[in-house]
Amino acid sequence: MTLRTIGIALKPEQLQLGALVQETEKWLRDRGIEVLLDPHAAQAAHRLGVSRSELVDRVDLTIVLGGDGTLLAVARAIGERAVPVLGVNLGTLGYLAEILPEELFPTLERVLAGDFSTESRMRLDVRAEREGREIGRYLALNDAVIARTALSRMVDLQAWADDAEVTVYHGDGVIAATPTGSSAYSLSAGGPLLLPGLNAIVLTPICPHALTQRPVVVPETCRIAVKVLDARGGEVQLTVDGQVGCELAEGDRVRICASDHPLQLLAPRNRNRFEIMRNKLRWGER
């Protein structure tokens, strides 16, 4: 992978990180690489920047300085483009943004030397429909959540996989998660952990009224559909990656399938995923 232009995206409202942005920019320019800054990085470094959409159109690699939420937002800006991402964890968990700040420059040395691998992270194509008309379309790196709002009652959601009825979920909602997203909301709701390289979709009910309803894992080839049967007088929301979405009404359908455009995430070679789960998620601790 030839790197001529690299973009830097920063977590919003992190003006104290201006020195890190400037240092990273200088380090890259000293090696003959053009650098573009997104609006937040530009503000922190007192430079001129470009929009994230323009940045991902022009760069060969995007460095994300922030947490998992920032990486999810940048992934959304990337859309269907095949722009690799290197996440530097400035947040709390950093399950997606794995590189620590003190590892940034040694990591960049390895990246420029080609001593890195690219992980293809499955994403979901999520479409909301009302009376056959599309009212929203999104790319999800983590998950698509169909759930009642805070003050609503229980909702009834009918789900299908490849035209075969799965069940009617009675409860707070349902999560459709990627393997990447299996460590997020789905895990908190009782879903299984999937390794990132496994292409599958997890359907996890949220607080189901029936104790027999449990998470189910389906192949990536499955085309999922979820219909809002009964909102029980409340409101139902589709939320994608915890950041965007739309309001749903009774009769609306959400169609979910594997996207043809996975996210390309840079990772150190021979990364031990179980070690990451133990360190980041405290997996297996008593």
C-alpha cells in the first residue's frame, strides 16, 4: 500500500490535543507525506482543514485520534469508499481504536514499512421502509437497533431471515449486530462475542418478555427484515451505531443485510484477539 496522502480526524471538542495533531502532522510531512486535517483536528492545531467527506475522498489512509465513537463517525463518513483506518485510542475502552497514543509513531513506522495487516470488518446495509418507500438508509459498523423510546411501553417486532419467520419479539426491541458490534450493545443485552473475522449477523432481543427468546447467529448471506407490528401507543426508533437513525411507525419495515463495502481497519500483524478481549473487556475475570 503506497501512502502519499494521510488524513487526521480528531474527536470533537478535544482542543487540548492540538500539540499531538501538530506533532503527527510534522512527523508525516517530514517523510514526504501530504497531510489533511478534518475540521476538529484543524481547529485544535490552528490550521486550515477540510470536511470529513472531502478528506476521505483524497487520502490513502485516515488516522483517527479518539475513541470508538469517533471511529464509528469516521467510518460513516467513509461510506462505500475503500479507505483504510488506523484508530488511536484517546477514549476509555478502545475496542476498535486499539493503538495507544504512545504507540502512535512506532506504529506509523511499521505502517510505512508495510509491516501491518488490513482487517476487513463487515458492515450492515440498513434500510427503513414505510409503505414501500425508503425513509432512511445507513451503513452500520456495529449495529442497527430497533427499540422503544425511553417513555414507551413494550413493542412487538416481527422478524424474518430470508423470508422465513424467525419470531415475534415482545420486549424493548431487537439488535442486529456485526461481529465487530457483538462486543457493544448486543453484548450488554446478553448476546455472544464473535471474532471480527467471522462474517455473521447476531440478532439479540432487548429485555424480551418471553424467557425462551435468546440471541441467534445467522450467516452473512441472510437478509433480515423486521416489521413494527405494535408500538403499543409509544414510539419506536431505529438507531444505527448509536449515532444516527430515524423514527419508525407501526407497519414500517427495516431491512438488514451484509454490505458489499466492509471497513478496512489497520491492525498489527499477529494480533491476539483473545488478549484484546481479556484486556479491553476484562473477559474471563472473576
